[in-house]
Amino acid sequence: MSAAMTAARKARDAVRTGAGEEAQGRRPRWTRGRVGLLACALVLAVLWVLPLAWALATSLKPEDETTDTGLNWIGSRITFDAYRQVWESGDLTRWMLNTAYIASMTTLLTVVLTAMAAYGFSRTEFRGRRVLYGLVLAGIMVPPQVLIAPLFAEMVALNLVDTYWGVILPQVAVPAMVFILVKFFEGLPRELEEAAYVDGAGRWRVFWQIVVPLSRPVLAAVAIFTFIQTWNNFLWPFLVTTDPNAMTLPVGLVNVQSTYGVRYAQVMASVIIGGLPLLIVFVFFQRQIVRGVAHTGLAGQ
Amino acid sequence: MTALAPAPAPPGAPETAPARRPGRSRLGRIMQHGGWFVAPFLVFYGVFLVWPLVSGLWYSLNETNLAGINTEFIGLDNYREALNDDQLWDSLGNTLTFTAMLTPLIVAVAFGLALLAHNIKHGKWFWRLAFFAPFLLPSAVLADLWRWLYEPDYGLFNNALNERVPWLLEGDWAMFSMVLATLWWTVGFSFLLYLAALQAIPDHLYEAAALDGAGPWQRMWHITVPMVRNITGLIVVLQILASLQVFDQIFLINEGGPNNETRPVVQYIIQQGFTGYRIGYASALSYIVFVLIVAVTLVRLWLVRKRTDEKGETR
């Protein structure tokens, strides 16, 4: 490859990937070091995927072959019996719908409430604003685990045990998200908003029609993070639901487990079914999820 | 918005008091108050965070059961009892051991994986998928999966090693097994944070160092590591805070066994409150953990402040 072509390619790459993307990748040649890196990464990736691959392999074996010793990845035949039995034994469809509903409502409420609050704290003036914001920030330090006992007593008093709202409402007030959004709103240019005020728009219009559209990436980040957290949350739904009809997927899976005994193909089938929804979502929305997780995490600084 | 202001905002545009149309109704004007934006969140915050925090403190001063009957004020007796409760200190010790083992591992492995994925230009999505995917599993799924991998007779690990390692059967092994499973499960999060941090390091630093004749290792020690120092600090703190609250996977894999040798303090609190119906005592235990966690957070804030002060002086 001629020098001119290399230079042209480099420039094109730089434009395409953006400055930060490629740190040292100026020579895409296969040096010994690069091959070593790749081999190392491949080994680790295989190790990381191995547990799930083994779960999949087990779930496709006939039940009586799961306890054969020796590393047989494929049994005498590939069968979906275990999946059928899991599907029949528990109310998986119902639990998935429960989880989807609870996670969606929690996400929606969290995003709307925290975005409004963050706007209020960063763009308006009212008496007590600083004190209230300080109080909210202090809440970041409160670990949810500390609240479970009194929160449960509160749910009993409010008659919310075994209801969707009993699971949803306590997960909605997330002070860390307010903090992330306040930081973001403070970085937004005020000119657009001020122009709208001059035009006679009120605060609500400015918020919904200017601030919210401008903040779509950060709101998506908050939403994605909240959704993953709620979908997978175990402890609180586990404590507050006893009725199988109100259970979320993680809680239901634990509950139904006891009925399998030591039938590993079925347990692994339930592992695959339980893990699949978010993995599929991840494959389709990888870019957004990665950005969302990195963004919410980094904002913790 | 019909017309997005062709007129530029005047320099001293009132940012807090919006221009009002003369015809706007009184109600409309009241609704402009900033408090309305904050109020809905504050209601939830008050009902589901502040109130349980306060009522928990009150419960902790009482002998209260879950049904709320037979409440009796006993002052600090719950706390006094906790100080002499061996089970509390054992479970707290387990949580601290878990934290101390897991945190450095997460930092090292996440950094290593991120370095690899960042420096290999091919198949970025694949590395992300492989290392981050476990983070997306619910804890119940993680527990079932790893209980099967650790199975003494038929599990993958013992089968592959051709040995009978007591992964979950002996205390020390069990704690190590919990740490290993948790590493696999959660390292993806820190991995993504490191990856983002690595991408933010400007190229010209590496180019300049390369011109000066620095090799790959020198560039890593003198550029990469210092440049991600803030992220490392963040990951350490997030990891400590998360590990101090560990419950799901230990409870679900092994119920804190064998012989409660891995039982984390959160599990002990739940057992006291929900199995033993002693919500007052459970609240007192929660407050002890809470103080610990606040202490970690304050130390972190203090360290950050000290570092920024030092930087200010040297400049």
C-alpha cells in the first residue's frame, strides 16, 4: 500500500470514527503484538460466554443425560422438552408481562418526575430551592437496602402488598437521576429558552417543547438504566409479592424452582428464558445501552 | 412552538421571571412557579424515601413486629443488643470480606478487558456483547446458572477440572465462589466505564510519547493509567457501595451457607425483619449498615476534595 493511500485512509478513518474512537490504531497491520492481544481477548471472551453456552447446551439435552460425567456439549439428541415443561409449569408469559409492565411504568414515572424536578432545580428560582436540592442530594447516600423494613411496613399500611403499584412506587424516587439531569440541564445553552419566553411561551411549554427534545440522549440514558435495573430487581419485588399472579420474572423463576427439584435441563431452560429478553434488547440497542450505562455511571463523578 | 423567536434574546433577559402575556389567567400565572416542577418528585421522595428513613429510626427505638402490634418503646436497647450480637458481626464480617475480595478484582479485570477491547480495532460490538451481556441477567438467573456450574458431581467446573472442588460446600471456597460469580456478572458495568474513559484520552498524548520513544508499556503506565485515575476512583467507590449491600446472589446461590459462612449482613437484616418479624431490631441493624455506607461516601468526598485542593496549590 502506497504512502499516499495510507495517508488518505487514515484521514478518512479519523473523520469516520471521530477523534476519541481510535487511540493507537494508526497502523492496522498484523504485528505480533496485535495478534497476541487478539488471542488474549478471544480466550477471555470464550471464558465469559462459556457459562451461558453450557446452560444452553444443558437445556437442550434429554433430562437423564444432564448428569452424565464428561464434557458432552450435545446429548444423544437435541430436545426442547425442558422448555416445554418450564413453559407449562410456571406462568412465564404472565410474569414477563408483569415485569414488562412494572419496568415500563417505573421507567416512565422516573424519567418524567426526575426530569421535571431537575428542570425546577436548575432553571427556576423559588424559596427553599437550595435547601430542597441539598436534601435530594443527601438522599443519594441512602442505600435502598436500609429502607426495606420500614418501607414494607408502609406498604402493609397502604394496602399495596401484592399489587403492581407496591412494586413500582418505591422505585421511582431516585435522587441520583435528578443529580445527573441537573448537571446536564446546567450545560444546556439558555438562549433557546429565553427566546421562547420572549415569544410568550410559559415554563411548561419551554420545558416540554424545548428542554425535553434537546435532552433526548440523556433522558434515554436515564430511561435505559432505570429499565434494566427495574427489570432485574429482585429483593423488593420478592419481599412485596407473595401472590404468583403478581410476581415479576426474577421472583417467579425463584419461586417455581422448588418444583423442579434437581432437573437441570429444566432449570437451565428457565435460565435461558429468563435471561433472553434483555439480551435480545441489548443486541438491537447495543449502542444506546452502552452509551446509557456509561453516561449514568460516569455522571456519578 | 409556532415561531421560535427570530428576535435574539436581550442580553439581560430575565431567566427566572418569564415574560407573561397580559391576558394570561391567574391560575396560569401560579402554574409558572418553579415549585410545581419539583413538587411531584418531592412527594414521592418524601413518601418513599424520607418517611421510611424517619420511621425506620423510630422503629429501631421500639420493639416492633411486622404487624405493628405490641409496640413498646425501648430506647437504645436494640442497638445495645446489636453490639453484642455475634451473628451481626459475623455477617458484617462476611460482607466486608466479600467487598475486600471483589473490589480489587473488578478494577483489575475491568481495566484489563477494556484495554484489550479498546486496542483491538475489530469487532467492537462482539467484545462488548461478550463482556457486558452477563450484567443484563437477573440475579435469579445468575444464581441458577452458577449453582449448576458449581455442582460438585456433575457441574461444568468439576467436570472440566476432573476434581471434586467443594465450591459451595466449604466456607472459604464458598466465599471465593461468590466473588467469582459476581465478578463474571457485574464486571461488564465497570468495563464499559473504562472503555468510555479510554476513548476520551486524546490521541496526541500517545503520539507525543511515541515520538519521545516511549514503548507500549511506558505509554500505558505514564499516560493511560493516570488519565483514567478518576474513573478508577469512581469504580472503586461504586463497587464498595454495591458490595456492602450485597444480598441477591449469595442468598439465591447458597442461602448464605454453608453454616452462614457467606451470609451477608443484608440477609441477616431480612431474616430478623421478615422471618423473625422483629422489624424494630431489623431497623436498628439497617441503621448500623447505613452509618457504615455514609462513612464510605464521606471519605470519598473528602479524598476528592483533598485531591482538587492539592491540584489547586501546585498550579
